[in-house]
Amino acid sequence: MLPMFLAVSDQTIVASALPAMAASLGDVERVSWVVVGYLVAATIAAPVYGYLGDVFGRRRLMFVGLAIFILASLACALAPSIIWLSIFRVMQGLGGGGLMAMSQALVGEVVPARQRGHFQGYLATVAMSSAAFGPVAGGFLTDHFGWRSIFYLTVPVGLLAVGLMFRLEARRGIRDESWSFDHLGLIYFVLFITPALLALEQARRMQWDNLLGIATLLAVSVFSFILLIRHEKITASPLLPLSLFQQRPIWAANGMSMCHGAALTGLIAFLPIYLRIVRNLSASDVGMMLFPISIGIGLGSMATGRLISRTGHTMLMPSIGLIVSTLLLIVFVFIGPDLSNLHLTLLLSLTALFMGTVMTVVQVTVQTIAGRKSLGAAAGSVQFSRTVGAAFGTALFGTLLFAVLAAQNTEAVGILGHVLDEGADALTALDHATQIRFEHDIAFAFRCAFLLLPCITGIGAVLAWTNPARRL
């Protein structure tokens, strides 16, 4: 759990420290790479660690990931410029992606199949709470000890994780004499993932003046994906075992993971903006409303894990949970604006509780179908699919939000851009009439964008109901 906590919290912990980093190191226009670099590297690393962990042993690969992560964290703390900090964050992501994949795989390796749900529920809870904990911890550390303390603190926690890893029994991988590393597959995979994530990041940031660049990145990604699939079909030791992913229970479960990542990340990423602008809440009030949502996801994950261990039923929980989540999100879209803050918090917390039924079941299902020989590849595929889903969901949500807003009031698009860059305080510079009109237009745009969420969870519900792997 500790490596999982380190990897996930480091995805979000720097968000609150970005202004301080820019003020200290300069290069404000490049500061977003501190976040993007980690995301891209971790997304690429997760399937690679799973692939190598199956061959050389997953405990051994966890040690490698921890070593890279700790050294990169120390380098980040000492970085003299934004460029070097971004480079070291890429290195940190190369370690962090492995920590996430190997944490899941090691649970599958050590714990019997019937009991995995119990422990995967704990891991899912740690992952969700870490994502919510990151910005809070980052803001506190930056305010009191400076932004470099974020990375210094990672070092002793990482060393503690190394010490705990020695308690695990060493298990050998399945390497044979015919195995060789799939170098070309890795190159194609990097050329597929990196442009795709960069294009989605630019789309989410609404840099439509660079539309040609986004289209070019997507074209490179699609072409590389075609080359990757062709290569993986004929190579003896494929980086991505296509025979594994062609099995319906596995691709359907990974589809659920993508839907879950898209809906939940889209909600959490844009809900604070909605609450600040539309409902005029303070930053502390927004934090108080988001906290119960994190609790709901954790409780849902733990309860699902316990039910799996006791009953053996897997897909039953997300099949019901995603339907309920979809209905609650529809209620949120159409009735939410009329609810009090308390009732809205209760509604969103209940939605999060039922969305917490997904990831535990996905991991248990994929690992059980894959078997011990491919536990690493299975765990890596789930982490990969959820990250890609999260990136796609936030990009699609942002695109729709800005498109609806531009259709109503082109001036409001520029105002929202200032709000995203400077915070809700940017609205105070507007005259009263402009502010009132903007708040009206942005409320309608958010309602249209939030309609995406029940559509996505509805697709996830269909995948859950049609997945043939119903129980252990």
C-alpha cells in the first residue's frame, strides 16, 4: 500500500505547488510540464513494469521502481530550473508507474484468488484517498516549508517502503532461454502513448490556436498504434500480450476501468471550478464538499472487496453500482442546481460510494483470468486503461464545456480561461453585469458538460452486465 500511496499522491501533490515553483524557478509557460511529464512517463511505465515483472520477478521490479522513484524525488528537490525539474519528474514517473502496477500484481501473487478482493479493496481505497490527499498535502508543505519539501519528504517514506518490501518472499519470474526484450514494441508504444497524451492535454487546456498541432500528434499516435499492433502479433516476446487482451472478460474489464477513470476524474477535476463559480463557495468550503466524495469511494471499494471475499460474486457489484451511479449523476445534472450544499454533498458522496464498486472488481477479474504467469501484464493493463480514460475524460469534458460556452458567449471563453489560470478571484475584476451574465452562461455550459458523465458510466454499466466473468 505504501508504494501505491507514493505513486498516486505524487500525481497530484505538485498541483498546489505549481505557482510557487514558477515564482522560484521562472519559465511560467513551461511549469505544466511538471505535471504532464509525470503523467506521460507513469502511463508508459506501468505496462512495461508488468511485462518485466512477469519475466524477472515482481518483487525485484518493485525494488527497481522504488530506487528510481527515490533518486528522482531527491533530484526534483535539488532541481535548479523548471526544465530540469520537468526532466526529473519524468524520471519519477518512470518509477511511479512501476509502483502502481507492481503493488497490484504483488497482491495477486501473494493472496489467494478468493481473498484478493479484500486486499484490492484496500489498495483501491489507498489510491483514491491518495489522489485527494495530494493537493492538500502539497499546499500545506509549500506554505510552511517551501515546494522542495514535497520531494524531500518522499525520500524517507520511500526508504520505509523499501524496508517493508524485504518482508515479502522472493519469487522467481518465468524467463526462459527464448525470451528477448521487445525493444521495437517499446518504441512503438512510446510513440503511441506520448503524442496521444500530449494532444489530450492540449485539448483539455483549450489551446485551439494549436489545433493543427493536436491533429498532428493524434495522427502520429494512430499510425504508431497500427505499427504496434502489427509488430506485437508477430514478435516472440510481445510487450503487450494481445492474446491476453483479446479475451472478452479482460477487455471488457479494462473498458470499465477506462469509463471509471474518465467519469470520476472528469467529475473531480471540474467540480471545484463549478462550485467556486456557479455556487460561489470559498476554497475551504469546496474542500469540505470534496472530502466526503473521497470517503465514499474508499468505503465503496472496501465494501466491494469484502463482498467478493465472502460471496465470490464479482461483476454483480459494479453492474448494480454503475447503474445507480448513472441515475444519481442524472439527478445531479437536472436537480443539482436546486439542492442545498448539504444535499448536494450527500448526493455526490452516494454517487462516489457506488462508483467505488468498480476498480476492485476490475483488478480481481483481470488477474484471475490472466493467471499467475501474466499477473504483471494484467495489473499494468488496468493501470494503463484507467490513466488513458482519465486523460480522455478530462479532455472531452473541457472541450464540451468550452464549446457550449463559446456558442453562447465568446467573451465568456476568455473569462473562463482567466479563471482557470488565476482562480475564481479573477471574477472580482469584472463589472457586475458581465459577472452575472458569465455566471448564467457558465452554469448552463457546466450542465451540458456534466451530461457526459452519466453517458460514460452508462457505457461502463453495459460492459459490467455483459462481462462473462461473473464470479470467482
